[in-house]
Amino acid sequence: MRLSTEQVIADVADVLYLDPAAVDYEVSLRDQGMDSVRLMDLVERWRSAGVERIDFITLAENSRLGEWIEVLETLQDGGE
């Protein structure tokens, strides 16, 4: 199964208790309420969905949703 951009946004919004339309692509997710516990929840969700190579460090280093979407697309396409 491939994670869609819409699913990634929905998952992020879910852990932040926001409406998906309220999540800003360009503002740091830390500034929108993301913390390490929520981040680990997302890593586990996305690994369970088939993105086995996603890890905490990769997401922690990139703080914007737009960057996360790019990373997830790359990993799903077989890139590093």
C-alpha cells in the first residue's frame, strides 16, 4: 500500500488534533504542536503502512510538512 499525500496530511492533523486544512505546509510542525511522542506515533503508523525505512531522525531533522511529504515519496519510490 502506498501512502498518499492526503493520508499523510490526515495522519499529521490527527496527532495534532487539527483539521487537515489547518495544517500549514511551510510552518514548522514543532510550531504547530508536534512533539517527540506524536512523531514516534507517526513513524509507527507509516511503518505499519509499508514505509519501513522511515525513521524518527529523518522526520525530526525536517520540520515542515512539505519536506515530510517529499521524504515519504522518495522512500516509497525506493530512494534513500
